[in-house]
Amino acid sequence: MVYLDKFIIPNAEQEEKTIKRRMAENGGVLGYIDNIYPCGLFTKKELSRIDFEPLTILYGGNGSGKSTLLNLIAQKLELNRIAPFNSSEVFDIYRDVCTYEMGNDDEGFKLRVPNGSRIITSDDVFDYMLTVRTNNSEIHEHIEQVRDNDYGELKFGETVRLHGMEDYEQLRLQVLSRRKSVSRRQFIRKTVGEEVKLNSNGETALRYFEEKLKNDTLYCLDEPENSLSPKLQLQLVEIIRRMVRYCGCQMIIATHSPFILSIDGAKIYDLDSIPVALKKWWQLENVRIYYDFFSQYKNLFTKVTNATGDNT
């Protein structure tokens, strides 16, 4: 699905007007601007427009502008977001000058940004991991309290008298505790909740995407491979592939992960090149560096492995 069809970036003339407008807001012709970012970033790369496919990838190294472009798209389309981003005093005005075109449905009508569309950053994933761990800690403390005190007092103690609504919750818990069909373990689970099973940070991060990605939605993902091992990145690739191919999602991803870059059908913009160009994933500099490195040691990978698993 292609919800967002085109995103048009300000040209040099529009950037100059943007800067002058901000200068005027800062004090007229003598107004001072500390930072004109993102003006000049994309005009230098001769990038004026992005045309999208169901899966579009913005590739580039640090400082290439891939995250900036992703944030511009997200802000312009008013996508839901949690984590803040690095902005500047010109960013909002620059965003206002950007334009976009939505795709068409099967009958030729313009599509709208689907409800629930959002930008997901590595900060969102990190916050999720911290939240899960914090909630587990609080649940564990509450479990100990219920196990040691509340359950026994409610089940075997004096019957709670309902004098008003302030007693209702305590009476409800006592009725639950005295049911023959409810064990102590079930009582604790119903009243406190269950701890989320935690493994590695990477596995928790992967579960974030499994839980958060919904059908028929537009997503901007900023370096989703962070915290994921190569093995887990391959699992994320399968999630992305499934959501795009079968679940009506459009994905715009900023990444330099060779695994994500290699997804079939991905349209890749190389923001490291001037001018910005469309590339195949095996043509990208970082991927070539990986290839050259492993090629040096190809003989180590092609050695025969004996029955004990030792290289011979």
C-alpha cells in the first residue's frame, strides 16, 4: 500500500526565504540565527523530492540527513510520536514549506494518513524496555505483599462490611479470595497482574515491534535495528516484510542495516551520494565494506567442519 506518494523538499530559493523569515522574527534584517539546520542539507545533495513505494529506505551514515528527513515527513504528516527529536529554530518553518502528495485508492480517490500512523525511534524502544523492567519490579514487590499479607487476611479474616463505595474494592477482593475455584496463585495474578517475561534487551526490543505494528498503517522507523543482534534483525526483516506485503502497511525506514536494506522490493535512497541516487542494496558503501571484510577471510568460512564442530 502506498499512502504517501511524494514528499517535496524546499529548493534553495525557498530556503533563503525561510531563513529571512526567521531572521525577521528574531529582530528584522539584523536578526541573528544560531543554526539554519536543516536549510542547505538537502539542496547540497541535490535532493528535491522523494517518491515512495510500500517500502522505502533512507540510507546513509551519521550526518547524512536520513533521520532529519524522516522527522520532517513525520512532522508534516502529523504522525503520532512519543520521543522528542533534535530540532532547530528554523525546523518548523522549513517543515511548513515542505509539501506532499498522498496516493490513490483502487477507485482513484486520494488516500488519507491512516489512524494510528506513527514514527518509531530507537528511543521509543529503549523506553519500552525500561518501562517493562520497572513495571516488573513493581509487580514483584506487590506480589510479595499480597502473598504475605492481603490474601490470608482477606480469605480467613473478618468479613468486610460495606458501609460505602470506599469499601467496595476491598469487599470485591475478599469475595474473589474466598471462591473455591480461585487458588492463591490465581488470586495474585488477577489482582496484581503478571510480570512480562524478559530475556535479552534485543528480544524485548523485537517484542516491541511485534506488539506495536498494526495492519493498514503508515510507519516511519528510525534505525529500528538498534539493540538487535544480526539474528534478531533477520526476524525483524520478516516482520517488516509481512506487514508490507500482507497487512496493508507502508514503511519508510532510516537505516544502514544490510539485513533491512536487502528486503525484496525496497526502494533505497542513498543519502551519502551527491546527488542523492537510487541504489540497489549491494551497491551501497557500507554493504560493500562488509563484503570486502568477509571476503578477506572467505577461506575461514569455507573450511570443512568435522563431526565435533571443530574446524579442520
